[in-house]
Amino acid sequence: MLLQTAVLGGLAASVGLGASGWLAGSTFALFTWALLTGALLRSGATSLGPANAVTLARATLVGGVAALVADSLAGRSTPVALLVTLAVVAWLMDGVDGQVARRTGTTTRLGARFDGEVDSILVLVLSVYVAGSLGPWVVAIGAYRYAFVVAGWLLPWLRGDLPRRQSRSAVAALQGIVLIVAATGVVPTPALTAVVGLALAVLTWSFGRDMRYLHQLDARQRATVTGEAAEVRTVPAPEPFVGVGQ
């Protein structure tokens, strides 16, 4: 919370920050603190560790981006260069926390989840900003991840474990790169619309492939359970033992 406040204070002193920016940045920091504290308690961890500390630093930069985007939605002029710089640094640091975790032997499921959530919120915030120039459809890029989570609440088979795929990581990286480039405003609108549209199409394909995999996995598991139940029902009951003299 203190670090996020310092980032917001720096933005206020350098480019100015309105009430919407302060509210968005502070709310982001509060939710990050609450969710991360709860996750640490559930995992039994006693401290963040070096890798998660790097991810937390990334999160504070994302909070700064969220504050600037909130101000832009409120009608304030957007310091595009600063917004893009914060987003680029936060995105490039994505590879740092993973290296720190591997070198220090502190790789955990919590760290991987935390890292992924920071990526997701950055993509969502950037998609909201870019939607201001290209149209509301761009928000779908950032909303896909959260729509998938909500769908998992309704369809339990969507909560299955997915295999690690480099292509999925590449698709996720593509979204961030495309949105950061789009946020600069230096690419002509027709070309930018085509590129962002292509990124959305690739993301749709990636989620569709994962959903198909999880659906097939669920079908195989159901078939296995059904087959085992049928096998149990068809096993003949043992004949009663008749001893000598009976």
C-alpha cells in the first residue's frame, strides 16, 4: 500500500493525477493487498520471497497505469509517453520474476498465479485505454480471461488443469505487445485496427482450443467413471462357500 501510494504520489507530482486516478490506483492497491494476503495465509507462506517481491513491484506499476487510464476516462489529458513507459517496464519485468524464482529455488503455485494475474490486469487496463480510440470491442481482449473464470463457476469442467504450452504464453505476450503499441498512437488507425483485430482472433483461437481440450478431458473422465461403475455392476456375486460336512 505504501509503495503504491508513493507511485501515485509521483504521478501526481510529475503529470498531475485527478480524483479518478487516485481512486483507481488506491482501489487496485487495496484489492491486491487483500487478495495477496489471503493467498499467503492459505498457502502457509511466512513471507513474499524475492520473486513475488518483484511481481509486487510490477503490480504497483500496473496500478500506476490503471490510475492514468482512469483519469483518461474521466476526461483528463493522458501523458501517453509516461503511460506507455510504465506499461513497457511492467511487461518486461514479467521475465525477471520467473528467473529470480528459478535461481533462488522459490518457484511456487502462488507465485505463478500472482504473476499471471498481474499480466491479466495489465492487459485489461490497456484494452480499456485502447478501446477509447478503436472502439469498445477491444475490451474483449482484456475481458476474455475473466469471462473464462466466470464460465468456470457455471461449468466445472472448465476448471480442469491445462497442459503447459509455449503457444499459450506466446499468444498472451502478443496481446500485451500489440496493446502497448496501440497505446502509443503512432500507428495509423486502419492498420492498428487490423493488427488488434488479428490479436483478438488469435486469442479467441487459443481460448477455444483450451476449452475444447477441457471438454474432451471431462468427457474421457466421465467415460472412465461410467465404465468402472458398469464393470462393478457386472461382476457376478461370489457363490456361498460350502465347507466339509455341510
